[in-house]
Amino acid sequence: MKRIIFASMTFILASLFIACGDQGAANTASKPANTSAAANVASAPINPAAIEADIKKLVTDYAASTAKNDVAAYEKTTADNFMFVGNDGAVQTKAERVASMKTGATKYESLTYDDVSVRVNAEGDSAIVIAKATVKGTNMGKPIDSTVRVTQVWSKTKDGWKMASLQATNLTAKTDDKAKTDDKTKMEDKAKTDDKASDKVPAPATNK
């Protein structure tokens, strides 16, 4: 009889142990998988100043390599979907741009950038550059010797920063002449206004 009771108790305890083990396994299965240590670490804060410095260096390097007609550097610097808009409004894809440089239809004698301004987005993965470029050479078969305003879009990729687009706008002499003419007109108008004001001032009375 004792053996029967002992066997029964052993069976009951074993059943309880198995049930608890199954429940523990179920609880473990219901828990979400642990995220990796890298995922748990907060992303490093964006440092716009550091990004701005990096982009400015890239712009300087781009100007230097392009002035040397370094096609390999141009291909490395620009994104696969790069688009170029010339100062005459003509549009070229990256492939067309590279082909133009290889054939000599686009060939630079000099290219420098000044007044470089960089604006970084909040996520730190793209930036817009606005600068003044002084360029001389041949662009798409047309001679160029001018100062242009350029707008560049840079994107951060798995292979580093790449230029996604570039647009150039002429800063023509006509624009400067117009500004000078406007200033001259304003000065002339002011002089006329001053003359009219002085005419309205009554002459001082004289003693008779």
C-alpha cells in the first residue's frame, strides 16, 4: 500500500514539474526577442558643425579634381542618379556628364569655389550647398568663362557622402550693371528730392 501511495505521489509531483516547465517555456516564447546591444544603444547625436566641415572639404576637393578633369574622382564623388543643370539650362545625367568629360566636350581650365554655405538637415544624412564658383573652360561643347552661383545637394550613403545634383546659375555682368544703375537712380532721385525741399525753404527776411 505504501508503495502505491509513494508511486502516486511521485507521479503527481512529476506531472506538476512538467506542467511548470511547459508554462515557463510558454512564457519565454511569449517574450519578445532581445534586441541587439547596438540597437539598445542610443544613436549618436547629430553634429551639424562637423558635417558642415566635412561637406566643405568635399566641395573643395571636388573643385580641385574637376579643374584637373579627373573623371575617376568625378565618378566617385557623384551619386549614381546624379543630375547636372548647366548655366544655360541644359540637363545631363551622370553617364552623360562623364561621357562629355571623356570626349573633351566638357573640359575645365580652372574651377574655384567661394562663399560656401552648407545647410544640414535634422537627420544629418543630407545637405544643401550654395556657393559662388569661378569657372573657365568648355562645358558641353560651349566655352565658359564666368562666375556662377551653384546649388549642390549631398546625400549620405553606405559609401559615404555623394553629390546628388548640381545646378549652376550665371551671375552675369548685366546683373551687376543693373544693380549699379539702380543705385545711381536712387542717388539721383534723392538729390532731386533734396533740391525740391531746399526750394520750399523761404528766403530769410531782410531789414529795410
